[in-house]
Amino acid sequence: MLIPIFEFQEGLFPPFTNPAGSIADWLGTDGGITTLAWLYAVNIAFAVGMTNLILVIHLERKIAARIQDRRGPMLSFRSFRELGEDLAGSAPSWKFKENYAGIGILQNLADGIKAFAKELIVPAKADKFLFTMGPIIFISSSVFLLVLFPLSDRFAASSAPAGLMVIMAAFSIAPIGVLTSGWASNNKYSMIGGMRSAAQLMSYEIPLLLSMSGVFLMAGSYDPVVIVEQQQASSWFFGIPIWNFIPQFIGFIVFMICILAEVERVPFDLPEAEAELVEGWTTEYSGIRYMFFLMAEYIRGFAGAAVATILFLGGWAGPWPIPPEIWFLTKVYLIIIFWIFIRWSVPRIRTDQILELGWKKLLPLSLINLLIVIFMVEIYPYFSEIVSLPEVF
């Protein structure tokens, strides 16, 4: 029964790695009409990304509620329908009833409408231009990430030889918006939050890139599709594919810690420490501008999990004949669920501990991992040809 569904899905989503050709052919148009093809690919990738954003926010709310012995959001279409039936059939009763409960997916919509209705307040002594530009820089650089990483080898709005480096460059733009917002708010708490964010990102950017360098050496490319193909070609060990997290386990651990700090999730949410800095660099923001910051943080978290999946978990590769997009999203959501459990069970660490972890522990470990990969890729094959050593790597 699943085979016709898979065949339909393959016909619905053609290979997006060459939008100018494949999508135009699928649309029955001239292959030279690149603008239409690119717009189609980018819009589809953006829609998929925003849909996953809504699901990630809802997932975090429900899991956090269960960890805290709550139910979480329950507003849904069923709530409105059953409330309307009660109002139509009897006297109005505004008390929330048990049968009004749903899965709560409409809570995100309600919060969005509420944010649009809020007043946009600008502090009297703030730099109004930079105060307005900060959220725009932060959200635009984050939304840009949605169209950069592929969901599979046939579902990619962009496929560049330096794809992952472009993704990390887009990641590095967001701190500019953070520093701009913190400085322009003319608030000491916002300024301290912005400076903490800069110090944290500087501490973890270097080990993050070094842990990625080992993957680039093994794949011989920065292209996400090539990196996943390299992991697909790896041998299997008792039915388990040898993805990059096995030979580069040290690099995988370093990357997961660094990307968690990069997206400023607990326990690395020091720039937004509510107990110390009110709301950090977002203290003076309200309405839709504040919602932009929240959306961008979740988008960056989703993109960080996607990069980890591509680099170390085989991307869209899997042992069973399931559509690659489902494999990819399953791995991404497993990482996100792991992060959610960390957020609601691990306390925040101090500033000195964050800096010490980045410079004194993760940086040496990332260098050790890089040396191991260099030995595996360059030195061992050279000596194996001279002394007839067995092919291990």
C-alpha cells in the first residue's frame, strides 16, 4: 500500500538540486526560465521550513508541559466547535470544560495574532533606526537558512559546492542583529546580554568549525549532497550504517555542544538569563518585533539540528525504503526533542564556565578530532600502500 504513495511523492517532488532544469521540465515550461523555477523552489522550501517551525514550537510546548506535569496548550478547532455548540444550545457558560480540549495546535496562531495586536514601543532614548533594524537582521538571516539546506538529494532549493559554508556564514550574521539590538535599546540589561552573546559565540565558533572540518576532509567537499553520499557509501557494521558520528565521535560531541551554544539554547542561554538580565537583549522589545526574535531562535535551532543531521547522522540516508525527506526530518526532530529535554532538566551554567568549556576543553578536543581524521584520510592510506597494511578506513 505504501508503494503507490511513495511513487506519488516522487512525482510530486522532483529533484530540486537543479531548479532551472528539473523544476522547469516538471512544470512543462522552457528550461531557460530560471526565475520561475527558482521562485518555485524557494517558496516550497520556505513553506516546508515554516511548517516545521510551527510544529517545533508546538512540540516544545507539549513536551515541556509533560515534563512539568501539565497538559500544555489545548486550543484547537474542536475547542471552538464545542464551545459554539454549548452556546447555541444553552445559556452561555465561559468556564473552560474538559471536552473543549484539543491538541493545541491553534495556540501558535493565537499567540501570533496577539503579537500583531500589541503596541510597538520604542524607548525614548533608543536609537530608533538601529532598534528597528536589529530584529529585521536577526529574522532575515534566520529565514534565509530555510532555503539553504536540502531535505534530500531531490528536495533542495539550492545546491552549491560550498553549501555548508554558506549556511554557517548565514548563522554568523544573526549576532550582528543581537549586538545591534542590545546597543540600540539604551538599556544596561540589553547591552550586557548583547556582549554576553558576542563572547559566547566567539568562544564556540572556532571549535564548531574545526569539528566540521573533519567531515569536510572525509567527504572532500562542502556540498551537503556529497557529504551525505559519502556516508551512504560507507560500509555497514551488523546492519548499522557507519555514518560520520562513529569514526568522528569526538567531533560529533564537540559539534553538538557548540551548535547548542550557537543557537543559545539551555544551558547556554546566558545572553537571555531572565533571573539576571530580565530578558537580555530583547528586554525593550514588544509586539511583532519580540515575536521575530522568538521565531528566529526556533528557526536557528531547527537549522542547527539539520546541519548536525547532514554532517554526522547520514542526512536523508536510512536502512529502510522510506522517502528520504521523512528520514531526514525524523533525525532532525529526534535531535530537537533531545534539546527540549535538556532545556527543561539542566540548569544554566555561569559565564566563566561557558568560556572555560569553549576554550579549554572543546577547542583541544576539536583539534584532536581533526588530527585523527587527517591520519585516517591522508597518512594511513599512504603507509598502507608502502607496508601493505589492511584497509581499515
